Amino acid sequence: MEIAPGMVVTSKKPHPCGSREWLLLRVGADVKLRCVVCGREVWTTRVKFEKMIKGIKE
Ligand SMILES: [Zn+2]
């Protein structure tokens, strides 16, 4: 999956706030995401990220 900062991705499971959309902030061995609705920022590993993501929102 080709990903870059600034892309919005959708996750398989919704965040507790109800949103499935995440803005990519940092991409590398670890990935930093910001929930589009509540603004919560989380770090995850690239492997976990690829498992939790359903697709890229155009
Ligand atoms: Zn949220």
C-alpha cells in the first residue's frame, strides 16, 4: 500500500468517537494518525496500520 502524509484513510473498526477516517501525519516504520473527527493522535507500527486500514479515501 502506497501511503504518504496528508492522505486520509479509512479504518476497519471505528474510533470510539464514531469516525473511521484518519489523517496521516507521519509515515515510516511507525505511522502517526489523527482522527478526523475528534483530533486524537495515535502512533502505531506500519504492520498494525496496514491491518487496521480498509482503504484510502480519495
Ligand atoms: Zn476519534
